[in-house]
Amino acid sequence: QVQLVESGGGLVQPGGSLRLSCAASGSIFSINSMAWYRQAPGKERELVAFISSAGSTNYAGSVKGRFTVSRDNAKDTLYLQMNSLKPEDTAVYYCKAGLRTGWGTREYDYWGQGTQVTVSS
């Protein structure tokens, strides 16, 4: 059984900052890439930031320069530092991890339950 648990969401004023965390636990053999997605009301889920197992990163154009994705492999934890937040960043943020649960097993994607981020004055 594998769980991804996000935390750190909340209400913040425009221009403010938040740091999201996503902790993976359970029967984890190895974690490959990890990513943050978000879904605003009435919109499709979109990729926000991606980080490979080696630490290479990629960002959506709308957050580049404001958000920073990182990971702590020793803790199986993913982070998203969000600065200069805008009302259009309001969404439920989800983490995703591609991982294996044992030697020689296939890699599957696992998702967290989501954490709400609201940017409003």
C-alpha cells in the first residue's frame, strides 16, 4: 500500500508565498519522477512542475520564475515553493509520483488527495 499525502495549502493574499509538501509512504522500492499538478474549478488538471529522479526540472510557463520544485529522496518527499502568488493560482494542487513497489515490478503513477490553495485578498 502506497500513500502520497500533501500538506501546506491554505489561504494567502496576492503576492504571498506558500510551500507545499508531498510525503510518500508505504511499500516503496524506488521513486522515479515526481510532479505537481493543479485543477481549478471548471478547468482540466494541468501540470505545474516536474522533477526527475536526477533532479532535472520543468515548469509550466505560467509559474516559471515564481515556483520552485524540489525533492528530498532520503525522505521520499516532494516540495513546491510558490512565491508571488496570483489569484489565478487558486486551485487544488496534487502531487504525482512514478514509483515501483518491489524489485522488477512495473512502475505505476500514484496520486495524492490534493490540497487547496486559495489566493485572495
